[in-house]
Amino acid sequence: MYDVIVVGSGFSAIAVTCNLIEQLPASAKIAVIGDDPGFGRGTAYRTELYLHRLNVPAGRMSLLPHHPDDFVDWLKSRGRRLQAGDFASRSDYGLYVRDTLARLLRKRDGRCRVDLIKAKAAGCVDRYSSTLAFHLGNGDEITGKNVVLCLGVGNATLPVDLEGVPASARSRIIENPWRLSWLRRVAPSDAVCILGSGLTMIDQVLALRAHGHSGRIDVLSRRGLAPLGHASKPQVPLPIDVQMLPDTISGILKILRAKSRAAADWRGVMDGLRPATQALWQRLSSEERARFLRHALPWWNIHRHRVAPDVFDRFEKLVTEGTVRFHAGFLKSLGAEEGRLAASYRVRATRTIAEISADWLVNCTGMERAGISHSPLLKEMSRFHLIAPDPLGLGIEVNAASEVIAPSRISPARLFAVGALTAGQFWEITAVPDIRVQAKAVVEEIAANG
Ligand SMILES: Cc1cc2nc3c(=O)[nH]c(=O)nc-3n(C[C@H](O)[C@H](O)[C@H](O)COP(=O)(O)OP(=O)(O)OC[C@H]3O[C@@H](n4cnc5c(N)ncnc54)[C@H](O)[C@@H]3O)c2cc1C
């Protein structure tokens, strides 16, 4: 019987675990269940490529919000010549996350017990009406009084079926680009078609070029918008009073546009909004939230989730040279012609059907938007009414303390969620600066109630 079971092994799980170690008494028992081979790195920080950089400056990436310089100090201790405003590599960040946990685990005196269990949590049930029990992929079962779900989000599936693609060509459709081994199979002159134009696309383009690829890259997305870059010099955030903003998305955007036009750099407006975003989201009605997702999401993403300035410059150069080309449209079907893959799409705002022919097709449509369909565990928990999906498909329903709301659950065991699964309540809860605050608050809640 564990006092706390943490499910997951990415950043969120490790942030929760580190806070638990700091806050729970020596008598407490914690289990962390994760199926990630690189415990603590998750999808984001598993990459080994130096050019895969953080998109948040190092000074805002400490795992522990109460030690804001922790990551910058760690970089210095490793001899990295980076300052708080610089963008470190994601592989370094993965090492830092694992080092931070290891550092806390090394302290034996007065520390609670932590069992790191490498397994998949396959199912969950109410046990004896008082605890939650997880069935693990290795056949074990463990029970706990408090549970924190830190499952992240799965990869988005391809938006069309592959019936028209002969089996021989399917191995050149890369459904999960995070398994970077596919890059070794690409010849320098191969043509590559990338679906999706977000941060994952930029990562993959730069990784291709780093592997010696020099061929054409066609990028297809609904609007053909790519992420923008951070300013080369840090901007002073322009504070925004959320109470003064209207309650409609159109009204809010009007004010933000006006402020951006008046500002020396629009990034100052976005950065000023950052600390107020969750409060603003919580004020919106569900109709306005749905409207935001329908109309404003692509623009929000490119302005809010920006890339390091030199990464942006490197990418822009490829676009200017014409070796990376953008297409705005809706993918209709995938097929194969004369040994090549053919992506057929409707050109945005027209009825014209166009085609991209390529040797490789890479799914960079991003992460699943925190639904529950990617996770057999979440689907089963929903079937047993242990969790309820968010009405807009943004993860699961939680309250403002990140505790899962599931009206028909009988067990008094407390169930929390941390990270993107809670996007319905908080919206911006996918990046470290937000997750670390949430992880600490959840642990404080658990510690206060024993
Ligand atoms: C490519 C990329 C770059 C990013 N860059 C940045 C950045 O620079 N700065 C920033 O702040 N944020 C960045 N992010 C956002 C990033 O999502 C968060 O920083 C953070 O890594 C999220 O961690 P997580 O633990 O919530 O999710 P994940 O990292 O997805 O981890 C979830 C973990 O749960 C495990 N799991 C899932 N289901 C089960 C199960 N049933 N049983 C056991 N284990 C399970 C998975 O294997 C996985 O290890 C980036 C994201 C990506 C994808």
C-alpha cells in the first residue's frame, strides 16, 4: 500500500516526485510507475541532437519553482557557458531532470521511500472502496491512497487512413517522428513531405539537415503557419490586467492586437499575458473557449510557443532558399505512384485539389490534443467512471486544485492530474514553467491532508 502513486515518467512525474521527497515525512511510501526507457526524459528531453533546443530560456526552466536558479547553476556545474536568457539543449535538460531526482534520492536521512517501477499501468480499479489499484504490464498490482496521473499526451494519429498506400510504401510513412532512427534511412536527395507546421516540424527539418539531407521538403498544414522566434534580446513583459479584458475571444484579440501595434515588440504583450493566461481561460465561458479553439488556436500557438532566435534564423534561411516549401490545405488522401508517396490535399480557401509527391511522409501534426483516446489506461478509467473527459476534449475534468472530478467515483482515495491532461481547467499547462508550479501545489495539497 503506497501513500502516493505517481503514474508517468516524464517531466511532470519527476517534478511531482521531487516535491514529494521534499515534503512528505520519512514514513511515507511513494511508487512512480513509468514505461519510458529514459525515466524522466519523456518525449521532449530524450533527443540527443544539440540543435534540438529548449524553447524557454534556461532561467525559467528550474524544476523547482522555489529554487529558480537551479537549472542555470546545473548548467554552470557542467561547464556549459550559458546564461539565464539562453536556450539550452533539450538533451541537457533531460540530464538535469534525472540528476535532480538522483540528487534527492541520494539523501537517505529522513527521506521517504521511493520505488521507481518500470512498467506500464494497464488498468485501474477502486479497491475495497478506499484505495485505487493499478494493474501493471508486468502482472503486478499496486494500491495507493493518493494518485497523481502524469501521462502527458500521445502522438496525434495521421488524419487519413492508409488503405490506398501499398504495404511496400508504408515503411516510408513515419507516424512517430520522435523515434529519430528513421533519419538514418533517408538518402540526401530524397523528397520529404511533412504534415503539420509546428515546433515538431522545425525539429524534424533541422534534424534532417543535420543528417546530411539536402533534398526538397514540402510542409503541408491547414493554414501553412510556422512558429515565430523569440527576440534576440530578452523583452520586458508588458503587464496585462486580466480584469480589464472583455469576456469574449473577439474582444480580447482586438485589445491584444492594439497593444501589440503600440508596443516596441509584440512579444512583450504575449509575455505579459503569460502569468495571467490561466486566470483568463478560467473566466471564459465554454462557448468562448470553443470559439478560441476553432478560430484563434493556430495564431495563439505560433506567437506563444516560440523557438530560440538562432533556431528560427536557421529555419528561415532554408525557407528563403526555397528548399523548404509551405502549402496551406487539408489532406484528403494518401496513395502511392511510381514508387513515391502521393499526398492529395485541398488548397486552403479553394476547391482545387493539389498533390505533393515525396519519398517520405512524416507525421508532425503534433501531440494529441490531450484527449484520452491515445491511452488505454485513461479509456478504461473513464469506462469505470474514475475520470470524466473534458467536454472540449482537453484532457480530463479537474478542479482548480488539479483534483479529478468524477461524480460517480466511490473511493475516497484522492486522484490528481498534472500536465497537459488538465488543459481543460488551465489551458496553458504544457510547458515546464506552468507544470512545475502545478506539481508543487498538488504535493502541498497531498501533504496537508496526509
Ligand atoms: C518536442 C518537444 C519539445 C518541448 N520543448 C519544451 C521546452 O523547451 N520547454 C518547455 O517548458 N516545454 C517543452 N515541451 C513541453 C513538454 O511537453 C513539457 O515540458 C513536459 O516534458 C511534459 O512532460 P509530461 O511528463 O507531462 O509528459 P511526457 O513527457 O509526455 O511524459 C509522459 C510519460 O508518461 C508515460 N506514460 C504514459 N502512459 C503511461 C502508462 N499507462 N503507464 C506508465 N507510464 C505511462 C509515458 O511513457 C511518458 O514517459 C516540449 C514538448 C515536446 C514534445
